[in-house]
Amino acid sequence: MYKLCVFGGTTEGRELVEFLNTQPCRVTACVATEYGQTLLPEGENLTVSARPLPVGEIGALLQAERFDLVIDATHPYAASITRSIAAACEAAGVEHWRLLRGASEAPEDAVFAENTDEAVRFLSGTEGNILLTTGSKELSKFAALPDFAARCWARVLPLPASLEACSAAGLSPSHIFALQGPFSREMDEAMLHRTGARWLVTKDGGAAGGFQEKAAAARHAGARLLVIGRPAQETGSSLPETIGALCARFGFSCRPRVTVVGIGPGSEAAQTGEVRAAIRAADALIGARRMLEAVARPGQLALDAIAPEAIADRIREHPQCRRFTVVMSGDTGFFSGTKKLLPLLQDCETTVLPGLSSLSYLCARLGVSYESVVPVSLHGRVHDIVPDVRRNKTVFVLVGGEGGIAALCQRLTGAGLGQVRVSVGERLSYPDERITRGTAAELAEQTFDKLSVALLENPSPDAVVTHGLPDERFQRSLAPGHVVPMTKSEVRSVCLSKLALTEHAVCWDVGAGSGSVAIEMALKATGGEVFAIERKDAAVALLRENTRRFALENMTIVPGLAPDACEDLPAPTHVFIGGSAGNMRQILEEILTKNPNTRIVATAVTLESVAELTQCVKDIPFATTEVVSMTVARDRKAGPYHLMMGQNPIFIFTMQGGTN
């Protein structure tokens, strides 16, 4: 088993030890304090030294253990220990790697000092309070500042030695922040406000040291950054590069850590602290270009990918990276690509962090509760919004692309819903955020940003929830004397009940006539598809008119004679046969060939049709069958009286495909 030694104490050193602790090797981790030891994992093959090692002891350790590799992951400012480790490795003939922390991009107004002494000389000529975030080891040098005890606050680790150093330098407890990081920009800013500091003193600790958070906090709080410059370093590798090299050298396996985060509507202010931390800690960010531009930090690897398959490919293509953060817009559980991505990441350690959805954000801006809002997405998908708006008082819509809001409002207006109230949210959470309100008719010709969402409010939902619409709702003729047959309301109600439609049903109406059954199918199966098959030209024209009148987008008219006209149609789940033109057996065989489990309802008025269906029921091995004979009588006024006039009796055959 390989033997490795890691000199750490830094975030990168701890993460390197955590990685090695999962690999087939023995690891010795050297940290300077017992507190550093508490941050490390426990492991059967992990030994921890938790005290400062003099140069001689480092050499003795290397000579005794004969490590295959030593990795120096100490702090970038610990120049002395870095020199000692390098010298000891050379003397012991042990291979030595240096793990480096990347430098950060400082703000333009930052002041740089080569070392602590130079920083003290500079601050001596300034005014204003000072927040020191450089630790406790060199506090004694800052104590030389005029009015040090009144002017300075120190942020140090919560260790007895740190507190003793603060006390020795002359700081009172009220001027000490004893805390363990990492620290967010908000926490840094709160400390600056609490102390009234005009200067924040820091070393360039890179991303792991929270340098960018300090820089941002200073900018927001109106303070300036004084950066104590980093010592010159030898060549070395970053943590991802080091892990990649270890895998190549020793055959270790690196299981990537992938965090999928929702970044909210878009701005950093609308992101959770967990999400911002995951973005900061990532070796590589993956997402859409516009989102990467919004969240990526200078020098951070950003990989442009949107489709789940492309995201998974990017992870596999970069084995040198250990921590990936995939940025999703809005919330990871709200019309997000997360659902399709997670099954592709079975070989990764995955974590999902939610974000602020545009639904909750817009409703908060409008002062509206969203517990009963129906969410719908029109972003990158085909969906008819009209049935949703007709059925519900409030609908939230994700809209994507140029002209999306205008197209939505035009669709509503064309379906007779122009009075619906529409609240459009553009570029939510950004400084140029805008919310526009009006009716669908009023907003149909306006232009909105492609990053828009809308809340639709219909005060009087009018969707009929029972089937059996009045016959008068359907047009039966486009020319005098040319009346197209129609399944009447009472019979239609029974047939639709026998069909037992589901929301996502794929329906055929064979011999659709005027389309009354097909239309009611489409109104019920709002998430499915309906195909109305009709051979007569006059009936096809009437079908088109009735489809237009009901504003249906989930219904397709198929001109032609069944079963030939059905050859290219998708397999049905439910079929109504109102007319077969003598092809009943062939139609049933075509249906069951496409889907043996189809549920079929057929009507027959003539004795010949009844006989044909009866024979089919006998010959075809349906799982279950049922025949209902139905007679309907309607009232007719005769002078001062009303008489009941009987209609032709009708037979309703219900046939369920499948095996007994």
C-alpha cells in the first residue's frame, strides 16, 4: 500500500486528506494545532500529527517512514515551513509536490504592502478604524499602531493561543471576533459596519481564504482593502491538478462531487448562502453561458452546457476537477433540468441545493399567496395554456424566447379570454426589474424581455367539469340542408363515462362527424392528444370549425377512411367508434395491433351494425366486454301540452383490450 504524507492546515490540505482517506493508501497528515486535527476525517489508514514540527523532526519523520510522496499543502504565507519541507525531502530523497492556492483579483483601489511591517507603517499614516483578518501570529507588530487598542479589531480563530495573543497585544474582548470561517460577504460586511472600519487588512488567501468575499464586503461597506502581498512561490499545482496527478500516478479513483444549485431569478442577492458557497468552492462551474457570466469568479473554470447529457459529458471530460457546481436558473425542483440530470450522475457524489423560484419571487412582489397557483411552463415546450386558464383562478407561466409574452396574450385573447388579468415580471431581481399589469387583450401587442414570467388571474373560471355539453354548443352545418350526424348529449355522456378517460390519454374518434365526442375528449384529456378521423369532406370542414370555436390545440383532424387513415397515428389508449363504414373488424384489429390494452367504446343504431359488433366481441379475445341498450325520449311541445318523443334506441359496446 502506498504511503503519503501531507503537510496541511489549509482548506486545500484538509480536502486533499479527505480525498486520500478514501483511497487505498496510508496517509500521515501533519497540522500545527489540535484544532486543525478536529477538522480532519477519521480513518483506519490515517495518522495525524497535531503540533508544530521543528525542521529536525520533519527530517526524522521522512527518514523513518520512507514515504512514496510528500505533499506540501501549507498556507501560502508560511514560507519558512515550505522551505523546511523542501529541504527535508531533498535530504531524505523523497519526492515532493507543492499544492498551491491561486492568487485572487484585487479591487482597483486596494493598497498593497510587501509584508506586515510595511502594512503597519502605511496604516500609521491613516485615520479610521481597522479590521484585521490576518490572524493572531503578527498582532504584536500591529500593536505599534497609534491608538491600536481603540482603533483596531482582530478576527482570529477560537483558540486559547489566539485569544492570548490578542490579550498580549492589548486588545479588549469587545475588539475580538473569535470565529472559524468560511465567512460570507454578508458576515464580513456586518463586521465592517459593527466596527465602523475604514480599512480591512487581509492576506491574499485566494478563494479558499475568502478573499473575494472580503473585497466585496469592503466595497459594499465603503472600506478599503489593504493586502499584504504573498511570498514568491515555487512551481506547484492546484488542488484539482494535484488530485488528477495522484490518480494518474497511483491509480486512485476520483469520484467527482457535483452540487446542483438553483441560483434564483438571476442576481447574486437572490441566491442563498449555501448556493453562493457552493459556487465559490467549485473547481469548475457548468451551466448556460448567461448564468456562468453572472456567477463565475475571475480565473474559475466555466464550462458552457445546458442539456443534461452535455453537462454529464463536461464532468467526464475534466477528470482533473473534483468539485463541480452545476448552476440552474430559479429552483432546482421547479421546471428544472435537474430531474433529467441526476440519473446521469450515478457515478458522482451529488448534492442538490434549492433556489428561489420565479413563482415565489413574483408572487411576493405582487403580494399574492401562491399556495393555490397552478404552475405551467411554456419555456422550450409545447403546451396549450387555454384549458389551464379556463379551469383555474390563478396560473403562473414560465415564458421563454422573444415575443413569448405577446404570443401568450394573443392566444388567450383569441380563445375569448382577453379579459384575464396578466402581471408580467421582467428581469426579476435585477436592477432593471419591471412588473407590468394589464389584461391579455391590452398586453397582446406589447414587447417584453425574453427573461419574463407571468401571473394570470381569471376571476371567473368557466371550464365545464362534467361531460355531456349541450348539443347547441356544436355547429352541425356549414350550408343549409347539409346537417352532419352528431352523437347527442345523453348518449355522449354515457359513452364518455364508459371510456374512463385519463388526463394524458391518446384518443381516437373514428367517424367523428361534427366532432362532439372528439371535442369533449380533448377537453377532458388536457395533457393528451385527440385524433378525429372522418372520411366525408363536409364533416371535415365542420370539424375544423368546431375545433376553432372551442380553441383546442390538443386535437388533430385526420381526413380519410379508417383503418387506412389510422396507419401513421400514435398508439391509442382510448378509442370511440361512432361510424365504421362497414370496416368495424379491420378497425378493431388495427387498434389492438397498435395497443392491445386499448379501451374501446362503439355505438350501433342499425341491426346490421349491432350484429357486426356482436360477432367481433365473440371472435376477438377482449379482457372484458359490456353491451348497454339505451333509449332516450325528449319532450316536445304540442299545443298547451308537452309530449315525450322517443329517439332511436342505441347499443353501446364497451371493450377492454388485454388478456383475461
